[in-house]
Amino acid sequence: MFGQVFLAGSRIPLVRRAVSGVPLTRKVVDRFVAGETVQDAVEAVRRLTGAGLAVTIDHLGEETRDAAAAAHTAEAYVTLLGALRELDLGDRAEASVKLSAVGQALGADGDKIALENARKICEAAYAAGADVTLDMEDHTTVDSTLGILRALRADFPATGVAIQAYLFRSEADCRDLAHEGSRVRLVKGAYAEPASVAHRDRNEVDKAYVRCLRILMAGRGYPMVATHDDRLISITETLADRFGRSLGEYEYQMLYGIRTDKQQALAGAGHTMRVYVPYGDDWYGYFMRRLAERPANVAFFLRALGGK
């Protein structure tokens, strides 16, 4: 119930102003967001990679309604990737990009604008020895995102994409994407989707995740298993053994600030453990989805507001 409330609140301007205006909200945001500047992001990257972790970095923002703002977001990524180039991390660092932040939502020309901006980001990533993964947003954007992915892969074949297991269509999408060289981040899904297109029951979402995971692990691509769930991690290991995958032929991903002990344990066991590192001042939508995902996050938020 709390999850649906927070997901609904993520799109209500009045709730946004109320939550953003509470000073103690910042205390909670700092748990999930690395900071607001490139320097903050780079410092987080230094710390995490120094501890043996890989990173994927998201410049926060979504649903941009202005072409200039979309171009500005793309330039922010170029600047970030320039800073990462100096660290010489190669594929231990990558960029995560929401296409709605770089123009996808801009009407009839949205896909064209998003593709142009995403191409600039991919060029900067290539120069830094890094990759780019396209985040997936609500179900209305899936076909557009996969179309832009195909266009980018013509020149940047390592471009990855996130697939949300709770969508009914995702098993078919995973089959299409489970080919040689294809990088796919599998997530459960964190948008308030209608029952006509997505599983709503938590157990059904977990089952859908396992079905998608089995497809990816059986395929010839590179699965990026984004989960904090010990059961799903155990299932991943079972499937890796079943399909003959060794360390380095798949990876785990977790969110910044969540289960840091488990992140270190997986990295210590030889797995590629990649941390999703968000930064920037447009943190609200991301923050609300993190609260919606886990009751423990809501409890943490309420304790902070209570000064405990």
C-alpha cells in the first residue's frame, strides 16, 4: 500500500513541493543520492571503485519538456564522462541515461532529439573507455527506447538497456535481446503501471523476474542482474551453474546506499558488483521510487522526519 502511495505522489506537484521543502528530507536523500555536482559524483566513484566495486552513474532528471534542457542534460553527461576519463576506469564505470531526460518526451521530434543527445553521450563514453546503458521508464516508452537502442547499437554495440520484469511484454523483449554482445540490466520495475500491462502482486513480479532471468542467462548476451533480494541472488547463481556461466559473464547491480554489506560480499567473492550512483539536483522522482520499492526505506524516511 505504501509503495503505491509513494509512486502516485511522485507525479503530484503539490506532494513534490511538500516533500522537497522539508529540511530533514535532505538527510534521507543523502542515503540514496551521491550529491548534486559532478565533483560529488566523481568523489563517490573514487570511493566505490577504490573498494573494488564497479559503478553506473545517473545524472538525475526525467520527462524533460524543453529541448534546451535536454541538450543541457546531455552536456552534463559529457562533462561527467570527461572527468571519468581522467580516472582511467574503463568499463568499471558506465553512464545510465533516461531518454526522457534528453528529449524523448518532446512530441513528434522526441525520438530524434533523444537519439542525437544519446549519441553524444555514447561518443563521450567511448572516448572514456566506458559504456552507456539506457534506463527504462514507464510502459509507454518501451518501444521508443528499444528503437533508439537499436539505432545506437549500429555505432556503439555495447550500449545496454534496462528491462522491467513486471511488464507482461518483458519475457518476449528478453528473448529478442538475449543475443551475442547484448547487455541487459534486469530490474523488477519501479513505476505505477496499470494492471492491464504489468504484474501488481509482489510474488507475481518475483516470478516474472525469474522467468526473464532464465531467458537472459540461457542466452548469449551479458545479463546485469539488478536486485537486492538474497533469494534472487541465489537463483542467479543456480542459473549461472546450469548454463555454464563463469564469473565475468554476468554481473550484479545494486543501488547506491542500499545493502552496502552485500555489495562488498559479492565483490569479495569475485563477482562484478556494480553500484547505481545517481547525482544531481533533480532527485525527487528517483527518491520517491526508492521509497516505494521497500518498506524499510519508508521506515527510514519516517524516522528521519521524526528526528530519530
